[in-house]
Amino acid sequence: MRYAKLPELRQAIATFTVCFAAMLPASLGAQDAFDRVQAEVASMEKLTQVMVDKIFSFSELGQQEFETSAYVTGILEEHGWEVERGSAGIPTAWFARWGSGSPVISFGSDIDGIPKANQKPGVAWHDPLVPGAPGHGEGHNSGQAVNVTAALALQKVMEEEGIEGTLVLWPGVAEEQLASKAWFVRDGYFDEIDLVIFTHVGNNLGVSWGQANGTGLVSVEFSFAGEAAHSAGSPWRARSSLDAVELMNVGWNFRREHLHPNQRSHYIIPDGGDQPNVVPQTASVWYYIREMDFDDILRNYDIAKNIAEGAALMTDTEMTYRVRGAAAPRHFNKVVAEAMWEHIEHVGLPEWSEDDQALARAVQAEVGNDSTPGLNTELDEIGAPPEEENDRRSGGSDDIGDIGWTVPTVTLRFPSNIPGLQGHHWSNAIAMATPIAHKGATAGAKVLARTALQLFVEPDLVEEARTYFRDVQSKDQQYQPFITADDPPPTDLNTDIMAQFRPLLEPFYFDETKYGTYLEQLGITYPTLRPSGEPDPH
């Protein structure tokens, strides 16, 4: 049975309401406080919509989110926030702070897009604005709108009612490459933060606690250096670095059979030589090495290094490697998740229009998924870890895990995208500058603001969260960082791609001073569906 349905929790909530009211200023009762901050979020629906649309239009990849970061920090500075830019040596990173005293509560959300995922919003088939360009094929354009809206609502209520506490906002830079949060942790950005609430786009309102499904990882690039020669004239004088890359990949692929089925590993070859008639002097291969637990990740990482050394020996080349990203397995705080769940139940899902549902069904049909018709209209239950350890599922990674092993953390998922899509795909961008994304972001901001307000005025809840972090989460497992003090953040990522496509994307940046929505600017009728009778592409 899910904890949220237990009678004891309902009694605890009733007791909390009495205590909470006693901690607030006399002018503001418990329910009034929640209603007030929720109303402030609702009053900023327009700002939320503009932020969602604006960031969508930038279409920036990881470590190159310059327009996005400048735009969001500009809004915060206009409202009196102090902003540090270039955090942890990452040019597009920043930390923004408002308020004073304790507790210190932090909101984070990712900002990067997906390669080759460019897509016109609201159009139910593949129709890019700029073919081959990046796009928000996961939906990271929506998270900052959730966080900033909730933060500004809290700022207003806390100022007017004299509620003490500090808010800290930051972006997840290059989350798709897992290339920022471990560096934030390493450089001490969460040392004085009490709680972190992370937000991430989803297709329902939800939160979970405990050891999460999915994996942690090490992202590592292995490079080989040999000797060039004419491929036909004197190949015996060469030492092929590309041969080393291929032998490493062969070795790893044979070894997969003897790794635990929970592992996930994948690679690309970013440097395979220049032209076939020159034996490559240099070559490199970039791996994501994923497993579900710290020790298993490190074991597989050591195996990969051994295989790389073997490939170098076989080809008489020199091997070096560098970490390009890292993500710890995720564990979320039970105390904060259960408090947030009550607010999720209160806020509920948005009211989807028939146009919203029609777009969702059309996109699902376009990608061949008919198992989830339309948008969700009912909440799931609060997420909890499986009763049996072996029931955990492998899968993707998120570097929020590094923060979650440093400070009590939860992730709020909000309903701005369509169920049943494959992810990291142009189809996931279709909803992300439409009323679906706008409504979902507003619902998420309401939950976020209500939850944070509760944490600001109930110090015992913050202490309970710390107790869970210390005595349950960290009882038998401590954080093991996968980066060292000498590993620089990979700020060179995606430089060439954005240099190619940014000039082509700039004419499509959203101009909110001339148009109400991005759909209006692009002249897109919402929703744009395939004409009746057009053959099914599948």
C-alpha cells in the first residue's frame, strides 16, 4: 500500500495544519498561505507561457545555453535577485539568490536541448523549422519557467508577510551529457543549502522517494595517438589510432555478455580520422558507462580502462582518457516527497482542452504508439521504491543524483509533454511551446511554490528531511564522486554544432513584444493535424 493513503499520514497532515498556522504571521492562516501563493502563480500564467516559448525558440545544446541563461538571469535580476555567473567554471552556469536566513531552499532545472530534434510546435508530424538543428526534444525549455514563476510568487508572499528564508535557483547545464551537477557539488555550491527541489518535464504530476529506477554513469572519452602514413603507399609505417578505437569497441562488445544485465553502455566515435588515404594519427571514442549502484559503475569503468589499455598495446599506440560527465545513482528524500504529494493532490492535473487531446493523440499515432491515448487525466500514486531490491529497473541517468547524495533532494515531475513517446526525439518537442506545456508548467509551479512555503515555515519538517538523509539514505552508502579535483568541466561540448546552427535559428527566436505566443509568431494553427483521409505513414 502506498504511504500517501495511510490513515496515519492523514492524521499527521491535520496536525501539521494546526502547527503550520501557528508559525505563520497572524494575518495569514495555513490554508490562506497556500491559497495565496498558488494564486500568485496563477496570476503569472502569461510570464510562465512566455518563458516556456522563449527558451524553446533558443534550441541550445549543453554548455552552449548562452541565450537561455542570459534571459532567465535577466528576469531574476529585474526582481532583485543576486546572480553569480560562470559558476564552477562553466560559462552558462549561474546561481541566483534571494532572501536571508534559514532555511535555504534551492530550485534547479535543466536547460539544454537535443541534437537534430528541431521541430515546429503544435504540428503533429516531423516538420523542423531548421532541418538538422537542435531542438527541445525532451522539454527542458519548461523547467526554468516552473522554477522562476514559483520563486517570484514565494518572494512576493514572503516579503509581504515577513517570512524568513533564502531561495537559490540554478540551471542544470548540459544535463544530456551529465556535465555540470557533479562539478557544482565538487566546488561546494550546495554546502550551505538545506534542501533541493528539482523539477523535470513529464506527462503527469508526480514525485517519488527512495532509491530510484535507472542508472548512474561515468561519461569518458578514450583517445589514442599513433603514427600517420599513406594508407596505400606505406601502411606498414603507420600505427593506427582508429584500429585501437575499433579494437576497444570489439573488446567491450564481447565483454557485454559477461556484465550484469542492468548495465547500459553506448559509444560514438567523435574522431575517426580525416580521410581514408591517411592512416589516422589520432582517434577517440566516447562512452557512457552506466550501472545501478556506485560500486558497479566503478567496476565497469575499470573494465573499460583495461580494455582501452589492451587496445593500445595491440596497436602500439598511446592511450589517454578524460571524464566528460558523471551521474550518481539517484535517491530521493521521503519526507519532502510525502509533503509534496499532498500539494500535488490539491493542485491536480490541468484541464486539457479537446485541442490539447487531439494533438496528443495525433502525435502518439504518428510515432506508432496507441497504448496511451491522449493526455493523462488522473494522477498516478506517489512513487516508492520496490519492496524487493531485484525489482529495481535499469534505464536512464540524471546528474541530480550527485546533488541528491549531498543534500536532501526530490524531483517534481510536471505534465508539459505527451505520454507514450520515445524520448530524445523530435516528437517530444511538438508539445513544448503549446498550451499543453504552458498549462503543465503552471501546475508544476503551483505545487513547487506550495511545497517550498511549507518548508520555509515548518523547521521541524526540514530537520526530519535531514534525519532521513543522514540515518536512512546515507546509513549504508556514502557519496562516491566520479570526478576528481583535476577534472575540468567539458565546456567545449557542442561548440561546433551551435556555431553552425545558431545563425540559422536566430531569425526564429520568439519576440514576445510583437506576438502573444510562439505559435502566433510562426503562424501555426493549433493543433495542426494531418488532413482527414491522408494515408497513415506507418
